[in-house]
Amino acid sequence: MNVNATLSPDDLARACADAMWKEDDASKGLGMQIAEIGPGRATLSMTVRPDMVNGQRIAHGGFIFTLADSSFAFACNTHNERAVAAQCHVTFIRPGKLGDVLVASAREISRSGRSGIYDVQVTAGDVVIAEFRGHSRTIGGAWLPGTTIK
């Protein structure tokens, strides 16, 4: 990336996601895919594999949480400020099942100073299976040093 580039908000969000994705071995290792990225929003998907089901033969809640957390992470890093989770909460509504394609859609609720709040809805088809709220905190540094928004 040109260190003196000027990008639209959408292009900046995509470039930040691309930079972050290169280093995200956890999300890639779980088979996640980025479906959509924009300023303050991200949608990721993941198929529930046999190694992701628990003793009840449903999707382990930790994997559902991880998908939601990854979507949250990509959404809160779309502004070219490195951000991490400060706090997260998940409510499981219905179970995910083996073979389900889970989709986690994150959206920014508020962002002020170093803090942000993001809501994530995880679905399997038209069925909502979890709701997640994450609070982010910027930690200093940029994904694309020298890049500005036009």
C-alpha cells in the first residue's frame, strides 16, 4: 500500500481488512471467509465442521463465539486504527448444526475516542442463533500508516 494514499471509506475498510486477514491464522484456520466489509461493518461466514460439534452434537458455543468475535474484530478495525476487544457478551438463542453455514454480521453502534460498541448477529440461513455485543478499544498504530480518507 502506498504510504501516502488517500482512499474512500469503503476502500480504506477493505484495505484494512486485507492487511488484518494476512495475519489472522485463527479465522483462516477455522475456515472463515470474509463476505462483506465496509466502514464499521463486517460479515464473515463459517461452515460447522465435524470437529466443531460438542457432545450434544450441536455447534460448540466457543466456535459460534469465535466467529462473532472475528466479525466484530474486522468491523472495529475498518477505520485504520488498530483495535482489540475490551469486553464481549454472547447470548445463544438456537443451536447451530453440523454442516450449517453460520454468518456473523457486525455493525458499529457507536465509536468515540478510543472506545467502540459493536453488535453482531449470527445466523444459520434465516434463523438467528446468537447475538453478540463487543466493546472495542484502540491500542495505537495503523493498519496502513500514512493513509487518509478522502
